[in-house]
Amino acid sequence: MRSDERDALRQRFQFRCGYCSVREIDAGAELTVDHFQPCAHDGLDEPDNWVYCCHACNAFKGDYWQPGSVRRILHPLRDNLAEHIAERTDGMLFALTETGTFHIQKLRLNRAELVTYRLERRLIEAARHAQFNLLQRLTQLEQQVQALTEQVERLGRGEPPSA
């Protein structure tokens, strides 16, 4: 794989594991490349067959390949994961289909570290959202203070209040 192909793959997967969504920055390194259809099962070494993924998911998937079965691994970009998997409020994934059950179990997507990771990511996103709302409110308050300050200054100069 050429360097430009690896960079394109990383960007295509938004620098996250295609299977569990762990980010490079959280893993502390670049991730690995999985051949979705393993080379051992006649998979090609080309971009359409590559999935950017963490070491753990790559190891758990191994060379598994059962494309016509309900007991198959879901492709992160080709399959609609929301049809097969949902996340509970406790960070655990639960299956909506038999394929989702197999996918979760095969990749061990409910391992304790991933559940903790999902909960932490959710808390961080909630904090970012709250921070954004607070910054918007602060901007509004600053504008109101500025308008009131200008009005007080006009009144101090004997000018009529503005409407």
C-alpha cells in the first residue's frame, strides 16, 4: 500500500476504526488495515477491500469470510449498521438482527474497554454541546451589556433613550 493510499483510507474512515469507531488519537497511533474479504479467501489488495481498523478488531475478525450468511461481518461503509445494531444508554451495543448479533459477538464490540470508551465519548460530546450553548449565551449577554452600557452613556449625556 502506498503512502497516499493509506492516507486516503484513513480519511475515508475519518481516522477511526471501521468496526468499533475508536479514533487514532485515542489509540495513540495509526490503526491497521483489514482486508474485508481476506486475501486467504481471494480478496483483492485494493482500496475497495480495505477497512481501516484497530488492532483488536482486526485480530478478532481474522480471516473470517461468510458473505452470503447471516453470520457475517458487516462492512462499515456498505452495510447500514443502524439496521443491525443500536447502542443502549449504558454504552452496550445490542443487536436488531441475527447478523447484528453475530457481528457484535465476533468482533467483541461489547468488551469493557469499548463500552467505557463509548460512554466517555458520549460525555465529551454532551460537554462540548453544553459549552457551545454557554458560549452562545455568553455572546448574547455581552451584546445586551454593550447595548445597556451605550444607553446609560447616552442618558448621562442627556440624550433621550433609544427605542
